[in-house]
Amino acid sequence: MRKKCDLPRKLCAGCGRPFAWRRKWAAIWADVKFCSRRCRAARTIPSRYERP
């Protein structure tokens, strides 16, 4: 079994904190950008229609 300190890490795009690889993310690790649902939900989505 691996130790948690040996697992790959990334920085969260929402909060900027580091997070470690999880088994449920094994197939999509390259696409994971956020550490939690909360960070993903709190992200700022650019508006399609911005006022000039």
C-alpha cells in the first residue's frame, strides 16, 4: 500500500491548496482541477454576455 505522501499532487484551481490523487480519480486524473465539490461550485464562470 502506498503512503499518502507518495501519491501525485495538484493545486486546486478554486482555492489554490494542494490535494492528492484518489482512487476514484484514477481514470480521469489528467482532467481533475478542483479538490472538492465546494470549490467546483464556487468557481467564477465567465459570462457569455458582458456589457461593453
